[in-house]
Amino acid sequence: MGNIAAILVYSFFTFTMIFSVAGPACAQEGTTPPQQTLPQEKTFTLSGTYSIEEIFDLMDKETGIYVNRSSKVIDFSQEVTVYFRKTPVAEVMDKVLGDRLVDWTYRGGNIILFRSQHPVRLNNGEQLITVTGMVMDNDGVALPGVTIMVKGEKKGGVTNGSGFYKIERVHPQSVLIINSIGFLSRQYRLDGEHTKNFILEPAVAQIEAVEVTANTGYQVLKKRETPGAYNVIDSTLINRAVSPNILDRLEGISGGILVSRTPGTINWFPKTPDGADNGFYIRGFNTISPNSVNPNPLIILDNFPYEGNITNINPNDIASMTILKDAGSTSIWGARSGNGVIVLTTKTGKYGEKMKINFNVSMSLGLKPKLHDDIHFIESKDYIEIERTLFSQGFYEQDINNTFNRPAITPVVSLLLRNRNGELNNLELENQLNQLKLNDVRRDFSEHAYRNSFGEQYSINIRGGTKDFSYFLSLGHDRARTKFVRNYQNRTNVVYNNIFKPAKNLEVNAYINYTQNNLQIGNNVAFRGVQSKNGRSGELYPYASFTDKQGNKVPVVKDYNTLFTDSLHRLGYLDWNYYPLDEISNNTNKNTLQNLILKASINYKFLRFFQASLSYQNQRQIINGNNYYSANSYFTRDLVNTFSSYNIATGRITQQLPAGGIMINGDYDWKANNVRGTLGVNRNIKSHGFRLLVGGEVRELDAEGSERAQAGYSDINGTPVTNLNTNILYPLTPVGQGKLNTFLDFDGSTSSFLSRYISYFSVLEYNWDQRLELNLIARRDGGNLFGARTNRKFSPFWAIAGGWSVDKEEFWNVDFVNRYYGSSYLTISRSPDVDPLTGLPTSVILNPPNEDLRWEKSKMLNIGSDFSLFQQHLEGSFDFFTKKSFDLIQRFDVAPQTGFSTVQLNSARTVTRGGELTLNGNWKFSRSVGWRPKLNISWISDKLLEYDQKPTRQSVILLDSRIGMVRLPGKSTKAMFSYKWAGLDAKTGDPQGYLNGEVSKNYTAMLNNFHTDSLVYHGSASPRIFGNVMNDITYKRWNLSVNLYYRFKYYFRKPGLPINYSDLLKGPHQDFSKSWRMAGDERYTNVPSVSVAYNDLRNQFYQRSEVLVEKADNIRLQDIRLSYTVTNTKEISKVKQIELYSYLSNVGIIWRANKLGLDPDLQYTAVLESYRIRPTISIGAILKL
Amino acid sequence: MRITAKISVVIPAILLILLSCNKQNEWLDEPRKKEELTIKSVKDMQELLNNTTIFNTSMPAIGLIGCDNILVKDSELGRVNVIEKNAYLWTKDIYEGQISTDYFTAYKGIVYANVVLESLKNLKIESNDPASYRQISGQACFYRAYMYSELVNLFCKAYNSATANTDKGICIKRSSDVNQIVQRSSVLECYSQILEDATTASSLLGKTGLFTTQPTKLSAWGLLARVYLSMNNYEKSFQFADSVVKNNTQLIDFTF
């Protein structure tokens, strides 16, 4: 605590300083007395030699203008020879004073003299001029209170409320110095202009301190008045990155937020609103049942929750993002806020603002993935050798002789078989095998199915306003062709945001937000994605080829024995071959999303202290999916053939499915309605400030959807064949019986989701002398969640936040925040199928009666402070928090006597401690060189305090296929465990572990032994320390910004070689070359021998063993941005500013703890795409008119 | 001030609507998913009992696997699931820490029966619709008795009147509450439960059903015959078997 105290002692309270300076900006003594115009008609006539004193006295008599001589800046007894005839007083003064270092000014009928290094005189007939103009910021907003000084003189002016200034009697070539708090000061040499406008660049670190406001979605609060832990991200930072997804732009620029990195797969829109994990976490993991409890932060767009995929939002329309982290700031959102809240605020116009146009265009090139990076591969020659060895050991005999389901036989095995049957001589066999060894399926995938991805973004927005009307209109269009050939996405956004002031104190807001999002993902010929459903090789074997030497398409062996399918084809079945080259274009999967948000709100201020508001928002989202498999596609041919039968007697083939393609249509319709009414009171009595907000809110989200498959679909006239008998058992080829509707949803299916909330809330804020702040938040939420019992339906929330700001700020909050979970009462569901034996309708029990189920709860304590050091060159903030979550819903294996295998119970408890430190520096080394470093450090440690489920073998192996968690109280909630490793058996190359302290190969016993002597606890599988370092270097108009991410103190499990041959053939792995072959190998390798006899437990043990766990710590160079900005300061021409930029993202890992060259944040086994993410290069321009 | 007046009416009005508790609860009673239903009628109960996959075709098979009706080649044994392999080989530890499917599926049938029996009580069907009550309750009792008899055969010592009182039986669960875990009862208690349910079923059910998969008075008697047979009570076993044969001499044709 010593360090913290030291920081607190040294920190300044920045805000008061800035405010006190920003207020009366004309402060400097005697500098800029209000200028008055010297009456032109006052002239003076005199000639001869007089003392200065005499001249001034005579002038006073004739013109009534008295020259104040009290300052004694010159010797008034000096004599001067003059010749004046009806000469204006100003000229008289200049002539009399001559080259003396004295200047004068006219005020209150008197002329005052003062010392000046560069007195202004009229020379050679030159006139002193009056300069007027306007000062504004980057966005064209007028800046009042800006000081404008004439260099070397005690002369100048201050801009008025409209940003106008006026300085009289300025030499036409003087240098003006413009200063304003929060902006970079600048100088300008006049060239005789009478009007001159200035645009000031913000000094970013300082402006934040002055202007930051936090939008909680209910209120806009000045940051300094609001205790609580939250980050505000302005549009400059939002626009630093280029991704069309707003959440991507948040990554690595804000403390306390962890983004789980998944490879850049194309965005997919959820069709039903049941909360898939977005991989986006604020302050750790708040739930241990992410499938049952929504794990995502609540996303608010313009005061109301945004239903649907966040990728629909155009980042160019967003003015700021506020990330609410602690209970004090989130609890206003009640039940859904337990995972933190992200508030997005759309740009708006301002009253009285001139029209402004912003134009943003960018193009991004993403490099084609390098499939050779994938560790899941065995070179063709090795794979062929494996097949040969296995063939000689009789591994394939069952398949060869199988006349039942006719499994696929790979080309090499076919060749070996023909050789054995004497159809192929040895020489020819070797020739053909050698030919196949030259193939590399990755090359074919890469050449035909992949490409460089390319994205374009266009955005234009117009905003402005009059005295009682403001508008913002934006149009955005994004296009992306993805790394898969033929696949693309495009998105169009229109936002219209208007505020009217029809009467004094009354404000009306009308808002329209429209999104159209199109996605085409028809090409599914992905590397490792072409899987055999009925054969020894799971993925396409490595020596497969898409084309022959002439470049013609050739089939690959996929699901069935080709001898069998060829014979059927001769009988009249459809061609049952899979042609990868054709498949790239055989399927057209188009998805369209349309989202419309309409919002209206009125705000009325009355009786001085009261403010009432009423808002209504309607959101409608319509999603259409059209997944079309053409008649030529393998999918269609496979299904048609499966449902065909051959009658030996008649020699006829019966096809149950009509000719034509297959179309799967999905239609989803979401309707969300929100109404909110609030009443606010804002009252200050002496040094006591009160603010009270009470209100109520009703929300409903009603989503419905249906999906249906249609056969015999003709792409040309768009009609399917409708008279299918989908519920009849037909004979299948090669074997069995089946119904059409069990293969595809020909009968159609529907889904529905209804979520309703009623909430009441009140926020009471009290502050004393702007020093002590106290916030009380109370809220009651009800939802259609927990069945019939009202006391469970409604849940109260409360929070207290306090702050004390003298020269430090400290916040603390305590609260209860609960979260949502589904049904607690017995529910049944009518099965879509009738009973197979009786044909009677049936129902099944969906959810066991579980009346003890209730809301999850958490408490959070947060202490934090903002500080500023080294004359505001370094500013920052830190927060420490402790979050205790209890009644967490966990999956619980219940005794089978209940008739259920698992139920959900509120029984787990966790504690998360952590904090965030943010440092923002701002140094200017000279006029043109500036450096702004930013550092974010977040640290988190979480611990499971209570978890009722005893670990079982299943919990080690199955709970999470990627990280294989065992949940043990006292360990992290994302704990990484493995089986202790005892090296390889020197005789057999088997993996060995420990059982009761002894080296063991008893895999069954070890897998069932959950005690520490078989297991190793490594630590957390999620980063304990993470953050970023961003450096911004400005040189003249150039700006270079480099962002590094780091993540430390966590572990990952790398995928291991499958050590059964039958598994290895299904999932090849490059470690095969390192596997144990003979005695002695165990000294060089930890990769076990591969076994012909299938031994599942041996493989499971190895896959979860200690040798496959690696330290995941890494530092990556996330992005580099270089920009060149030209600001037009000469005059207000059409273009005010142009910024040209280039942006390089995903540059690469610059340091990693593992020595294997693996990217620990790629989920190696969870997704097919485990090759490295490659860099994306973007260029763009921002134009401000 | 005209507009003020409007607003000050609108907001309290909304709050009033919200505060009217009954409306509010009604509004929040709507289920989240349309397909999630609660049991509201005897029709729903019958639909639960219509699941032949639960009550008819998922009978414990491990006894069958362990006997000599089935032959599996040694080379194929590696691909058979662990429990079935162990049962086939008569290994000492059959389950290797896994849950017995036979045990679980029997209890799944039992919880369905319990849910139906509880719903009959909750919805007061007995007094409102006595005919349906007899039909539904009879089926549920039969299935519960039948599932328990399968469990007893597989997991308990054979019935021995001398030790039945102390021999460990299976867990007799009469409620669908997942939080209620019952301990093992004695073999005697198990048989009493089975006899009670089967007898109730025989008294409630009619002699014929719509489908051969549905229990009837005759199938309840058949069950009683088998249970008494396991209890070495040959006299009663004969009595019930005889009653069945007297009422129905047809064989079921399984070749459908």
C-alpha cells in the first residue's frame, strides 16, 4: 500500500486547475484592455518644436483626448518638431512617439502609454489594421475564451461566446499567438489580412480531462463528478483501427477488457437471440456456465440494449464508447449488467453548428492464409508409407471386404489392393505411388479455394444544426471478399439522428438506424473441412489432387468405396464422386439481415429543477437464409443416391427425391420494443448538490423463426417439388432404411424466443462542495425467467458508490448484481415426430422441475483514483477491485435415480481480484515533435471457492475439449490441469504417468485418479496479466502509432499427435515425424509411439498429459498506423482537413514463451483453421468538409 | 404548459400500469420459448406416456450381452463400447467409472411416471375426470412397477424371503424432485413397491388398449405373474399368468 499512498500524495487534482484556468481566459495583467476605436473625426493642428508634454496638453485642449502621463515611460520634456494639419490623433501619437520603445492604447477617452519592444507605427503610408476572425476546433466548433496575442506586444484579444475575436491597430505583418487550454498553441504571421480564422488542434491528454463525459445509457455524466470505474473511448481512438467490427476496434486499447482471439473467420449472424459467447470479457469471467448464462457484456446503443449481432453497427457512426466496469456504474442496468456494460453513443449534430461533412474511405488487403503453417498435416510421402505399412498388417481388410456400408478406400490402398490381386505389377505400383507422393493437397486448396481477402469501407456523414434543430445523417457501405473464393459480405448502414426544440425547455429526438447485411458463404471447400463420413481418412488425404496434369477436374475419394459407387453409376445412379473443384461453386448460401431501429424521445424541463423524459424504441430485425445446393452439388447427389434403390428383378432404379437442387430456407423475425419514462430532479442548495432520477422501463423481445428444406428446387423458376412423403421409411443405399425428414428438415421447424422485462429504478446522487460524492442506485427487475413464483421473478439490485476528491479520487462500491438464467419449472416439449411404433403424438420432458433455481449474484468492491504527474505530462488512473460471485449456476451431475443426468444448480462461488492501471503521457519536444505513450496493464486472478461437482474422468476430458478443465475449489475457474508425465516407456514408446507415486501405464486408473499425485496444476488458461503499450509519435504532419499487446501468466494445451493409427489417419499431425519408433528414441522425444491396435485410453492420457501444456505468454505487434494530416488553416475553404493513413494489423508475435512457434491464442483444436493469422494492410483517407 | 400537462399524465399513467401487479405477473408468465410447455391437461400426460422409446424399446440389455446369444469377433471388440465389452467378457469392473445406461434409462422411465402421477394430483384429475384418471394413472403405475422390476432383476440379489428384509435393494424414488436423493431400500421394500404399483395398475386399467405397446389390465397381471415368479411365489404367479391366458390367447407378432 506504500506505493499507492505515494502516488496519491504526489498526484494533483487536475480538473480544478484546468477549470479555473479555462474560465476567465483574459487573465494576464494589462495585456489586453478592451480596445476602443479612436474617433476618426478628432484631428489636431500644430506645427513647430514643442516638448512632448506641451504637445499632449495642446492636443487635450483641442480634441478632448487626454494622454495619461502617470506611467513615466518616456521623458516628457524632450522636444519634438512636428507639422500637423487636421491630422488624426492616432497619427499624431505615432509621429510624436517616433522610434521610442513606447506604444499606446485608447481607453475610456484617454490614451495610455506603455513600454513596448516593438511599438507599432505607421510607416511609409502603411495603415494599421483591424483583424477579426473566428477560432474553432477540429470539428468546426467555435471556441470561446481563446487568447490571441500579438507577438512582442502587450496587445491582443479574447474570443467571445461565438468564437469571434477582434484586434485593432495591428501591424499588417505581425505575428499572432493563439492560446487555449486544451489545445495546442499556434503562431501565425499576418500578411495584411483583415480576417483570419484559426482551427486549433486538441492537446488530447488535456482535453480528456476537461471534457470527458460518461454515458451510462440513462444519464450523461461528467466524469469528474461520477465515481465509478469506467473507460471512455472517443472517436479518435475508435477510428484508429480499420476493422468493420466495432468490438475489434476495442481490442487492446482499454484496460480490463480481454478479447479472446479467434482466427478471422467471417462474421456470422446469430439467428436466435440466445447469447453465444462473443469472446469478449470485462474483468474476468463472471459465469462458469456460459451455455446457460449469457456470458456477454450488455451492449447499449443509444440508451437501449442492442438486440442482435454487434457487427451490424458501423463504427464510423459511433461518437464514443463507454465501458462500465464496476458495480457502481453497471448496476443502473440491473439484471443484465453482471458481465459489464458497453455503451455506444451515435454521433449527433449540435445546435447552431455549421454543416460539416466527413468522408472516410479505406481499403484492406488480407493475405491469403498459409496452409503450410498448419500443424495438422503429414507429408504425402509419410502418409503413403503409413498406409502401406497398415495395409501390410491387414488394417484395411475389414473395409475391403465390407459389403455392408461400403467405406471409402483411399487411392493408395486401392493401388496396393490391385497390386496384391495381381492387376498391377510392382513397377507400375511404385511409379504410381511416387507420382502421388508429389501431390500436396494444401497446394490445391490454396490455389483453388482460397485467395487474398479484400475489404472496402465507405462512410459519409453530414451534421450540423440551427438554433433549435440539429441533425446527423450518415451513410456507410462496407464490402469484403473473404479469404474463401466466392464468399463475401457487404453491409450498408444508414443513420439519421435529429433533435428538435419546438419550445423552450422541450427537446424531441427522432432516430432511425437501418442496417442491411449480406453474407455469402457458399464455398465450404475449406482445408481440413472436407471430411469423409465413412472412411479411414477423416480429412482429405494429403496426396489428394483437385485437378489432373492438364488442369481438368478430378474426383477425390470421400465417403464410399469408389468401386461400389462407380458400379451404381453404371446402373443409373447419379455420379457419386466428389469433385472439389466443382464444389467451390456448387453451393450458394446467401444470408440477408435487415435491421431497423426507430426511436423517439421527448425531454422536458420544468419548474427549474425537474426534467421528465419519455422514450420509445422499436427494433425489427429480419434475417433470411437461402442455402441452395445445386442439382450438381455433391450434397444433392449424395442425398438423392442415398434415397435411391435398385430393383434387381426389374433392373429399375427408384429415386425418392425429385431431380433438381435442394434449397434450405430460413426466415427469422425479431421484434423488440422498449418504453422508458424517467423523472429527474437536479437541485443545488449552497454547497449541497442533489440529483435524483426515478423511472420505469418495459422491454420485450419476441423472436420467431422457421427453417425448411425443399427438394427438387429449380434455381431458374424458384419452385420446389412439394409432394414429398417425408415421414415414410425408404430403403437407403448402401444400407438401411430412413426417412427424408431425419436427413433434412423437409417438414420445416420453428423456433421462438420471448424475453420480457419490467424494471423500476432510482438513482440518488449527492455531492457536497463538489468534493464528496455519494451515489445510491436501487433497481428492481422482473423477467419471464423463473416460472410462476413472483418472488423469484423479481430481483432487487442496489449499489452505493462514494467518492472523495480533494487532490485524489477514490471510489468504492458495493452491490449485488444478478444475472439471468432460464427455466426452473418443469417444462415439456411436443416432439416434432410421432412415436415410431404407434404413430401417436409424444412429448418429452425438457427441463426437470428445479424450484431452487434462482438468479446468480455478485458483489464488487472497487477502489480507484485518477492522477496527474509532471505538470500533466503524465496522466492516468488505477483501479483495484474484488468481485465475489455466488449462487453461480453450475452444471451438476445428479444421481441417475433422478432420471436426469445433469441439472443446473446455484451452488458455485468464485472470487476475482484484479485491477487496471492506465498511463497516458504527452510530451512535446519541440514545435513539431511530440510523443504520446499509452500503457494499459490489467491483472486478474480468480479462484473457485466452492464447486459442488466432484471431478470425474469425464470432467477432465470432456468438460472443455480445448482446455480440458478440472474445476477444483482453490484453483482458477479456468484452471489448466494435466496428467503428470513420466516419460516414454523405453521398450514400447508408450506414454507413462504416475499412480500412487509409482510410474504407471495403467491409463484407466490414472484417468480415474483425480488426486494430485496423477495431476499437475499449471495455472490459469486465461491471461492473468494483459494489456497494451501504444506509442504515438508526431513529427510535423506525420503521425506514427504502434500498438503492442501483451498477455502473461497463462497456459495453453497444444494439440498432440493422435497415437492410434486409426485416429492419426483421421486427424494428421506433423509430430508424426517425431514419434517414438525404436528403443532409445525416448531420449530425444516425448511423442509416444503410434499404435495399430486401437487404445483409446492411452491416447486420451497423452492428449491431456503434462508434455502438451506450454506457457502461453506472448507479446505481439498488433498494429502500426502511419498517417499524414493536412489541416487547412489559411481560411475556411471547403476542405478543412485531410488525413491519409495506412494501417498494418496482425503484424505478428514478437516474443513468445513457447519454443514451438505456436500462437497460443489460436484455438488449435477447437476450429479447423489453425494456421497463423496473416497481416492485413489497409490504406485510407478521412476528409473533413 | 399544455405539453407539461400531457407528460405529467403520461408518466404516472405508465407507472400505474406497471405497478398493477396482477397484470404485470400475467405479462411475465409467458414462457421464453413457445415449445417449452407446462403440463396442463391429461392430453399432455398421455403424450409423455406415449414414448415407446422410453417405456418399451430401451429395456436393459446388459444381461443379454453377457449371455451366449451374442458373438463378437475378437478383432472387433476394440470398437465396442467399454461397458458392453466388459459385460461381454464378464470383466470384474464392468463400468470403469462410467454411468450404467441400463440403470439410467430405467430411472428415466420412472421419472416420467412420477411426473405424470404428480401432475394428476396437482391438476385434481381424479375428481374432475375420473375416467381419464384411471387410464393415465394406471399406465404410469404400470410403467413404474415395470421399470423397478427390471432394476431389481439386474442390480439386486435374488429375492430370498429369509433375507429380503436386510438385502440391499435399489433406490425407490416416488417424486420427480431432482434435489431429493433417496438411499437404497431393502429388497423387500422394492418388491412391495412393485407389487403395489402393479396391483393398482391392474385395478385401474381396462382389459384392452389402443396399441399393443400400451399397458392394460392384462399386462399388469402379466407383470405380477413375473414378479411373483421372481419371489418364488409360484401360486400367485400361476394365478396371474392364468388370468392373462384366459383373457387373451393371441400372441404378439413381433415381425413388423
